[in-house]
Amino acid sequence: TQLLEQSPQFLSIQEGENLTVYCNSSSVFSSLQWYRQEPGEGPVLLVTVVTGGEVKKLKRLTFQFGDARKDSSLHITAAQPGDTGLYLCAGRLSNTGKLIFGQGTTLQVKP
Amino acid sequence: GAVVSQHPSWVICKSGTSVKIECRSLDFQATTMFWYRQFPKQSLMLMATSNEGSKATYEQGVEKDKFLINHASLTLSTLTVTSAHPEDSSFYICSASSDYEQYFGPGTRLTVT
């Protein structure tokens, strides 16, 4: 079974704190995407990383793709209540092209 | 980013009836569309991959005769839930692929009574 392990699955922090979400797999991905999903809505694409070792920044969010393209992380600096939501990583398998999702991380940022 | 729409956004139907959900890529042509199912507080589960002009490829455990998928054009795919039962109640999300990125529709909440 090709799995993408995402952790933590739930995170509750205070406004201003930093946090990191991890996605790990034994499979190699041709690309990896991070999404954010609000209740009752579809996932919204935040970023796509393609190259091993790639780092992308989106304001207070930093995304990193592992050198071997098997893992990725999302780091949020100085979290705000508006960051609350479900964060999903999804990797595109190199062999099949299929996109597989991690379990998701529910983030709650308290004011 | 690219825009994907879904219709309806929610539907309530009686057990035994069929429901059709439409997925459209509004500003790009999608040769491949995907259908996912999501239960509360869980991640997305891929149901099937739909390629324009050909039969859909279903994931293991997904009944192809129950979840009929049609991808008649480069901008439209439909999912029909046939003879719906309460256990089919879920959040159904479609996705369309553009290059190596995948964009998602807003989802359809199906409730079967």
C-alpha cells in the first residue's frame, strides 16, 4: 500500500506560535501539493513543489520538499486565527501519476 | 489558479433514487478528472479517475455499477450515484488536472434519507 503519513493529525495552538506539519512516505513523488480546506468546501491549492530540496514561501508559510522527494513539511510562523483549517498534503506518484493524500492536519489557532 | 465548479452543492434524496453530480473545469481543458469521497474529519479518498472519451478507472472497493462516471468533454465529468442508500451519504469532491497540478471543486454534500 502506498501511503502518505501526515502528522500531527490535530494541532491546537495559541496565536503567535510556530508550527510544522510533516508528510512522509516510502514512495517517490514527481510532485507534492499542499492544500487547505475549510468545512463544507473543496481543498484549495496552496503550493506545488517539484524539485528535491525545493523550498517555497507563501507569506508566513514555508514549504519544503525532501531531497529524495519522499517527504515534505509545512512550517507556519506566527500563526493567526485565520490559519485555522484542515491542511492536506498530496503526492503524485512517479510510477502511476496518481495523487494520494495524507490523513490531514486539523489546525486550530486560538486568539 | 484554475477554477473547477460542481453542481449541485448539496442534495437530499430518498433511498433508492439516483443522483447526478456535475463537475466542470471553467477556464481550462482537463483531459483527466478525478472523483473523491470525504467523510467528516477525514482525508479525501479517491474513487475513480476519468479520462475524456474513455471509461473511468475505479479504485479497489468502489462499485462501478453504483457510481457511474461519464467524461464526455474536456470540461465536463459527471458522477451518478445509482440506487442511493443512506450509507452513500457523504461529501463528494471532483478534481481536474492541469499539467502537474490538480484543482478541486467546492464539493457536493449528498444526504440520502
